[in-house]
Amino acid sequence: MAPKTIDELVKKIDQIPTLPMVSNQIMNLLKDEKVSFKQLADVIEKDQALAVKILKLANSSFYGSFAQTSSIDRALMKLGLGEVKAIMYAFSIHNFFSQKTATGFDRSNFWKHAIICSQIARYLGNHFNMGKDDTLFLSGLIHDLGKIIFDQYFHEDFLQIIQYVNNHNENFSKAEKAILGFTHYQVAAKLLQKWQFPKKIIMQVFYHHAPWNDAEYSAGSIVIYLANILTKLAGYSCLNSEKTIDLDEFATSKAMEHIVKSGFDLDRAGLETLVNNIKEFISEERENMLRFF
């Protein structure tokens, strides 16, 4: 059985190994402020699988890729060092949780939701003129990390959570509180703290269901919250039976009221436009981004 208190949960998390990096050589280069794209490209090109993934991301339509590139160094220039570092963390997390459980949870849906959400988060950062923020991609990608932790380390309890979602047409957070007494974003934040992730990423993951409670990084948390909602509105939830979101209800919700008061110029028409843009992006990138991992 899974632990029933946060303190017991922390003890369990302490048993989870430290996150391995995809390539220590690449991460060491990224720590060097004077590193060149050519130096990084020379290392990445030695890993064919990684090179293909870098090119896929750089050539996606969310990076304004009208002209496709087959050059790793040009791809890195397009992405930027900060985003390359985020991609390295992303690959490490995906590989770390690559084990598949036998029943109950389709991880392919999980990763589709995650990669779409990461791209939407990045898109929203540009849309709302938030400047270059490399945390949005990674926070969007790992916002639901706690669900994978539940599935892999507390599998029997996670099956009960899924059954609760199915039986009650409810969302994961309420099901998790009913079964365990804590949520996927709480456990994710604890693990990310252990792995010494930047505080901003930890907070954006922790508050991605309640950005109004984030007193320090509220703008970023709002973006991750919106990216998660918009990804679901576009038809990509982690679980098909999870409670659906109604666009009209969301547009008039207290959450939207908070988002607008926080300086985000968004209304129902804007939401619908964003959802349509996302669906168009998914259609264009189906063979590219949805098979990113």
C-alpha cells in the first residue's frame, strides 16, 4: 500500500534514485557560459537517437520552421542553450520512467499530453509576451510527473485512483485526495526538490492546478495551468475517461477571472482561437511531435 501521509511519502521518495542525465558530457558543456553551439553539436551528433529528437523539435511549427534544417548546430541555435538544457532534463525524466506497468494506465497518452502541453506552454509564453523563459517548456512537460510516480511506485493505489476517475467522471486531483489524501503535484514537487530542480520549475509544477496560490511565480504558473487546460480542450487528456472541460464554463469561471486580473488578455473567443491553433498544430505535427519520445 502507498503511504497515507506526506511525511511517509517523503520517506518513500527518498528511496527513488537520483535522476541520471542523458549525457554528463553535454550537461557539463551547458554549464560553461562560453560553450559554442559547434561544441555541443559535435557531442550530440555522436548520439543518433538524440540528434534526431533535437532536429524534430527544432523543425516543429512552434519554432517557426518554414525552412527545415538537417544541421544540428543550426537546430541548437534555433532552440537556444536554455531550451537544449531543458530537453536534456526531459529526456532523462522520460528514460528514468520508461518502465511500463502491465495494466491500468496508457503511458503513450500521458506522454502525448505532456509533449503537447510543453509546446503550448512555450507558445503561450510568446503569445503573452513573457520574454524568453526556458522554464515553461520543461514545466509543461513534467507538470504531471506525479502520476507516473504513482503508477510506477504505488501501482495498486494508482489503479484505485483510475477506477475512481472512471466511476465518478472526476479529475485526477479529486480522485487522488479521495484514495491517498495527497495529489500528483504534491509528490512531483517533493521529488523535484530532491533532484534539486530550479525553484521556479518546482513551483510551476506544484501550482499548475491553482496558480492563484503562487505568490512568487504566478505568471509562469498561470501559463502552465492554461497549457494543461488547453491541451485537454484540444482532446489530449492523460486518461480518456477523465472529466472533460467545457470551454464555455471555463471561460466564465473564477479561474479565468483570476487569469484576466493577473494581466492576461484572454476571453472566450481568445480561448477558442487558441484551441483551434493547437488542433491545427497537432494535425501538422502528428508524425513529428506526437512521437517525440
